[in-house]
Amino acid sequence: MAFSLYTAIVPSYLQMLDALLGLLRKADSFCIEKALPPEVLLRARLAEDMEPFAYQVKSTVVHSLGAIEGVRRGEFSPDTTSPPATFAALTERINQARATLREVSPAEVDGFVGRDMRFVRGERYLDYFAEDFLLSFSQPNFYFHATTAYAILRWQGLSIGKRDFTGKTRIRHLAGRPLESPS
């Protein structure tokens, strides 16, 4: 099978964004159950010099859909806007990204291979081929922020585990019978 840039990134983005929706639902329920103001979780961070939970979730959208949009333009810059301030607004941001990513065609993403791409931050920039930008910059950042969001919630006391992080995996069906997903 030939390499497909689309297959290497877009289905995983969708899988993890779906899992993040589950984490947001659990975080919201946790706040209700514990009579905890949502801002406590939304502003929680693992370390003083790290960004808070809401930023981590926002950044998964930045490094998935935002990365695809950046490659389309040939330039990507970090999103410095404030993250959404509620679970509902974060959920909406992820749902919009998922809907747009589902519309991205494999042919378009596979057509990015070999295209010039520039990461720009202020006066500084780094030049990439599109596939290297997506696979060596945006995808690792995407997973970093998804992992950090999960870790913040776990550290704050939510009863979540690996299946909550990975979400529904893309399993095969055996002998015409679908197996139950491990998530």
C-alpha cells in the first residue's frame, strides 16, 4: 500500500477530537456532581509555566484543522487568541473542527506532499515541506495538547482512563460480525 498523508493524519485527528468531546462531557458532569465552578477545571494547569486546560483543548483544533488550513495557505502561525471560556464553547469549537475535517478529501491532503509550507511566528519563520510540517510539527503538537488536557483532568480527580483518552479505535470487523469497540 502506498503512503497516504490523509490516512496518516486526518482519521487520527477525528478519533482524538471525538475522545476530547467525551472528556469535556465528563469534566462538565464532574463539576456538576462536585458543585465545582467549571472555571476551576478550565483554568487548571499541570505546572505554573504551562497553559491551562481550555488552552490545551483549543490547541488540538489549532494543530488539526488549523494545520490543514495553514497548509492550504502555505503558511501557519500560532493562534494567540484566548481559548473558549466554557465547556459548551470548547465543545462547539471541536464540533466545528470535526465537521470541517470530515469534508477534507483524501485527494486534497495527499496533494499537499512536496508543497512548500512556512511556519511564521513574529519575525521568525521555519520552512517545511507540507508533509513534514504536518507529521513532524503539527501532529506531535496535537498529541501533546490532547495528552496534557487529559492529564489535567486526571490530576484534578476525574475518574478517566486510557480508553477515555484514545476514544474509539478504528477496528476491523471479523467474519462479517462487528466486534464491540474497546472504548
